[in-house]
Amino acid sequence: MDRIYVMELARSFQVGEISRRVFLKKATLALGSVTTANLLLAACNSNSSPATNPPPVIDKSASNAEPAGETATGLATEMVEYEDSDGEKLMGYLARPAGNEAKPAVVVIQEWWGLDDHIKDVARRFAEQGYVALAPDLYHGAVATEPDEARKLVMELDMAEAVKEIQRGIDFLQAQAYVAGPKVGIVGFCMGGGLVLQTALAEDDLAAGVVFYGRPLEPDQAKQVKAPILGLYGRNDQGIPVDAVEAMHAAFNEATIQNEVHIYDGAGHAFFNNTRDSYNQQAASDAWQRALTWFGERLPAT
């Protein structure tokens, strides 16, 4: 470890020269450990003025490298590492059926909160259905619990770079003997739903995409997606106009892209997240079955 480099990195973060995201990425590479990078981040914040540099909300369970293991339900779960195009470390939460039999893979993209327990649970739910599920950690260890903190993390996220990180996650999956290829599925929620659509514009190896209340594409963009898309939205979503969803749906149809769009009456944003007040059990249950059917017809798990 280059101590002088790490000290300079800490100073740059404390004076605002680099963002939290960049700091975590570089510190993890320099220190060789996500956990150690997060401890350094906490120390940097404890030595900063709370008024000018409020501490991030970090979920240590999201950033710690979980040991590989088998759960009581017969799943193998672990935090895995892989590299981006520049050779820097990326990480994600992996859940899959235990054993060596090759299974189809699904990439699970986080909400604006980060790689939290809910997203890990969704990954395990897909694994229980026979899929290898990878949830990339796009915030590199940071997890928000309050909207203001989530908003900061989103603003710091380079969406084009996030798509590239998702693609590196796809590359990682395709290189595993326990993954049946050649294509994978992708599903995302809120911010992650929008990233599903953005990834579908760039990635050729998608068998199907499922979008939970993600920001719709403009019609001209929608005509260029490279995978069948299932869109699941709430009619009472205050952040996503139904008109925009329907315009995207019409553009898919005009371009003869396989798609379905379902708008749930009485459901708002994040209706699938059962850890939030926005949860709508009826809409969530129906949407889950539709997602499984969508993947099952294009990426069968058995």
C-alpha cells in the first residue's frame, strides 16, 4: 500500500476535490479491501465539519465481503469481485442455486438506495426460482437510508459509467461455469429500472428486460432497444407520468419490439418494495408473477 497516496486521497475527499464515489473506488483499489476503504471513509468524515461534509449512511453488510456459503434454502450466496474495462475492482452480490449445474442468469439493478437488504432479498428470490442472480454494487459500498442521502448518491452516479459496470457484470456471469448462456436477463427497480432500459440500448447479450417503475425512454430511443421489455408501473406514481410510459409502449410497438406494459391502478412508485410504506401487495404479487413468466418464456430456469 502506498501510504502517501492514501493520505493524499483522504485529503482530496475531505476538501471536496473528489466525490464519495470516486474516493471509495480509488481507496478500495489502493487498500485492497472494500471494508478498509469504508473505515477510512468513516474516519475522513469524523474529521470533517458536519455542516460542510455530512457523513454518508453506510450499510457495512453491503460493503463487507461476505464469505461464500450455502443458505438453509439451498442457495449459494456471496459478495463477488470482478473488474471494469480499466482493471479496477467492481463488486456485486451473487445468489444462485447450490451445486454446479449451469443455470440462466439475471442481473438485478438496485434502487436509488443502493445495494441494500431488499435488493439482496430480490436476488435470492430469483435464485430460489432457479436463476443465478447478480446485483452489481453501483455505489461501491455506500447505502442510503434517507431520501436526501439517496439523492446525493444518484447525483454523483455517472449513468453511462453505471451501464458499463452492468455490462462488466454480464461479462462476469457469462464467464462462470455455473451460468447457462449465451444471454442473460436484467431487472431493475426505480433508478435501476431506468438503467435496465439504458442497458438495453447498449448490450447485445440480453434475452429479456423487466422494468419496475423506471424512467421511460423517449420514443426515438425506445425504438432502438435490443431486448424484449416488460414494463411494470403504478398509475399513482408521482414521478413518472403515465403518458410517458404509454408513449414508450407505443414506440416499442411501432418498432415491432416485443414488449408488455402494465400500469397498476392504486399503486404508486416503489410498489414492489416490501420494506417501504409504498408497498402494494396486490400489485407486487401480480408484477412478480409477470416478471417470472417474462423471463421463463425467454430465459427458462429449468
